[in-house]
Amino acid sequence: MTAPDQAVAEFDRPPLIRPTISELQDSKIVEVWKLGFTTPDVIGLWVGEGDLPTPSFICDAAVASLQAGETFYTPKRGIAELHQALIDYHRDLYGVRLAAERIAVTSAGMNAMMLVMQAIISPGDNVVVVTPVWPNLAATIEIMNGEVRELALDSTPAGWRLDLDRLFAACDRRTRAIYLASPGNPTGWVMPAEQQQAVLEFCRRRGLWIIADEVYARLIYDRKVAPSFLSLAAPDDRLFVVNSFSKTWAMTGWRVGWLIMPAGLAPIFDKLMEYNTSGGQTFLQRGCVAAIRQGEGFVAETVARYRAARDLVVQRLSAMRKVRVTRPEAAFYLMLHVDGMEDALHFAKRLVHETRVGLAPGSAFGAGGEGFLRLCFASSLPRLSEAMDRLEKVLD
Ligand SMILES: Cc1ncc(COP(=O)(O)O)c(C=O)c1O
């Protein structure tokens, strides 16, 4: 051993990677999804995206921008035209007037969520998360060395319900925020406006942030849009609203979304975004302007298509003897409870082998998800019918 090596050996060698990062878990959805690569002819209903490509009027706007040479650095929080389109969108949908400085165009909902956690979580802080929940969300808190404190929705015969007393009791001195996704993934749960008002008042009293994930706000089957915290909050309330182009306009691969923050935080987010991505892409944002300005017809068609898909799978699954389902009010997921299923991950893998239908294990979505499988019904009716025929063999 040489002298310098000896000197190093006197200290503990630092880990290669921060333990928090090396200990991050693989998503259990991905674990089942990978089986799809080796199993021929699988009908995969495990991942949360639609089956149609982005409509051409959106793609054309992005292509035209590229061809016009819009390939340079761009303002950190997004181009002015997209801010204006989003201001008009929120005015028309919710009757709220947003200032452009409250909007940040992000690399989809995922990056918006990460930016929020970077801004508010110190090591040891906790976020109370209403579950079952999209698994990536928990990772954004863990990466910041925060604690995920799960509060499960109740599964009732009438659908999923949130117990506000239990939610408030879960908050303590180290709680920085309450995270709520409404409409929810994987449940399709929609938070009533009265509950939003109660949460807003509680968070005001306690100085907590509300992180409202509204990426499925438009995929709702009995009205035009889901209730939003934006309709209730004042511009200086501690509220972040996360949204995305991914689901509503069939743009999952574009990776563009937006974050609404309280007035006055723009300089903070300018810095954070500079050091994360240094801003988005102008040409993608031109496509997003087209989505907002010309996309209402597409949204209406998409919702009608998903409503028919939902009705078909609910009707078929309800007739299977081992299955219990409630009709989701929104989003494009359905949680099916399987009688006697003890390990959802194991069962989901079994279904791939025996029926060649891919579903996600409910246990991937945290507390309250075990005992369930998640099915994404954003697909064509013939494909869904075929999936139901196959599932029947095991579930009936
Ligand atoms: C509840 C929820 N929030 C946010 C996202 C993020 O989507 P994206 O990063 O594609 O905008 C997803 C994606 O599945 C989701 O289900």
C-alpha cells in the first residue's frame, strides 16, 4: 500500500452515490411492464397514457416553429405566447385571472413536482400525501430527504372518500405540505369543492403548502372540468398547482407541463429552473399554444371516447364474479378489487402469463392500494373487449 492510500484508508470511503438516491425503489408498475417485452401479444393496460398520437394541428405548430429557426435559448419560465394562452385558458375554465409571473412552463408534471419539492422541503420535513397515489410523486419527496406520510382514501361501495379529520391529524410540526391529486391516479377520485375549501382554511391556519396535482382536470365524465383550488385561493395563498399537456392533449412524449405558484415567487423559480433545465424548448411550447387555443374539440372527443371505454370495462368487470369495481368519475383509470388476491404484484404477473393482459398492481400506489389492480382504459373498444374476454378466464 502506498503512503497516500494509507492516508485515505484512515477515513471511511465516501459512498459512490448518495444513499437516498441509491435506495430509491424501482416502480412496481415498471416491474410488471417489463414482462411485456418478453411476452408476445400482450394487451398492456398498465401504463398511464392514451393510445392515440398527438393530433396533427399541434404537431404542425411545433414543426413550423422549428423550421422558422426557433431553436435558441428561451425564457426560463416559458414563452410569453404560452403564458397568455394559459392565462386565457384558466380565465375561461375557472373564472380566475392569473398574472404571467405566477406561471412556469416545466418539463411536464414530473419536473414541476420536483421543482416544488426542491423549493420547499428541507431534510426531515414531511409531506402528507393522499394515497393511493402516482408512485413518482413519493420519489420527489424522498430525493429531497423528506418523509412521505401516507393518508389513504377510504374505498367505499359508493367510491373513494377522503376523511378530512384523519388528514388533518396526520399533519405535525414537520409537515410542510399536503399533496392531493384530484382527479386522482389511480382511483379517479374527485375532491369536492367543499373539502378543498376546508383544506385551504386548515393550511392557511397552519402555514402549510397545498400541492394540488390537477393533471387530469379535463378528463372528467359528468362536467367540463374538475373543481380546482384555483377557484378558491387568493394569489398569495401557499398553493402550487401542477398541470400538464400529457394527458389532456395526448402529449405524454412531449414532456411539457405548467406550474402555478403564488405571486412573488417568480425570481425563486427563475433560479431553480436555470439550474435544473435552463428552460424549455420554444418549438414544443408553440405546439402547446396550438393545443390550448385550438384543442377544445379534441378534448371533447377524447372525453367521449374515454367515457365509452370506461362504461364498457365497468360493465364487463362488474359481471365477473371475483371482481368488485366502482365507476370512476374521472381520469382514465379504474381500480378493480379482486377477491382473495393477497399479493397484487404477484397476481399482476400471473395475469400477464395466463391471460396476456397487463395491469398494474395496486400496491405500487401506496397505502390503500393493496388488494387492487389498476387498469388504464384509454384504449379502443375492440382492444378493451378483447382484454375483458381474456381476463374473464381468471377473474370469473
Ligand atoms: C397524478 C399524476 N400527476 C402527474 C403526472 C405527471 O405526468 P407528466 O410528467 O407526463 O406530465 C402523472 C403521470 O402519470 C400523474 O398520474
